[in-house]
Amino acid sequence: MRVHLGTDHAGLDFTKHLKGHLEAQGHEVVDHGPTSYEPLDDYPSFCINAAVGVINDQTAGVDALGVVFGGSGNGEQIAANEVPGIRAALIWNESTALLARQHNDANVCAIGARQHTLEEATHLIDLFLAEPFSGEERHARRIAQLAEYERTGAIAGHRVDALRSRG
């Protein structure tokens, strides 16, 4: 599987460990940066580029997922979710890592590099990457509704009273 990584300065040291760990497992790793420590860098471009890499690969039929991380993982998840087609989930324990894939078919996980030990974070990411989508009809239906809203601003049969911010 191809795994796209994106972080900021808070996750830079973890990137080195994670990249080696994933490559040792046979994954192809694409690191979207940063490549050097800059304490004032901004995570959105790194995480958005990782998410774009995932969606481009998946559209081309390549088996790919993404991992974005920073101090908390929150901003990185938000950034990744700005990319159409991305379903980024913040994972913080075994259950959230597994359910993100089983129920939500999340294609990117976000994790707080400062919230876990190196071993804990690596374990949660391993769980996320190995877990398949369940394919259950109720979950597939809900994911299809999200995709429909993303494309059209509406969900068939349901009123959506949200201001459409994307065009």
C-alpha cells in the first residue's frame, strides 16, 4: 500500500520513525513534508498535499491511505478534510482507529504526535492501515450521503440547511 504522510514541526521526529517502520512493513511511503525543522512552519500545505496524494492515488486505482499528524492532530485532520473525497478521522485509541476504517472508510487518519508515546502512535497507525472497511450497507449509505453533499450541496430526500461554502 502507498501511505502518504504530512505533518508540521511537531511531528518531524516522528516522521523519521514512522517512515522507516512503514517501509519495513512493505509499504511505499510518500513524505509530503516538512523535511527540516522550522518551529514556525504551517501544517495546512503539508497535510493537504498528503490528502491530495491519497485521493489522486485512489482515483487512479492505487491502494493508498494517509497519515497526518502534529501536536494534537486536530488541525491536521481539519486541513486534510478540506480535500474533496477525503474522510480524515482523528484517532486516539484502538477503537477510534478501527472504527474509522470499519464504519467510515476513512482514507486518512490524524493523530497527535504529542499525545502519545512513539510506540502507542505507531500501534494506532498500524491498526488503522490494516483494518478494512466493513462494507455494511448502512455505513456505505452514509458515506454516499457525505459524498453527495460534497458534490452537490444536498442529500437526496433530506433537507440540508447549511450555507454552502465550497463551490
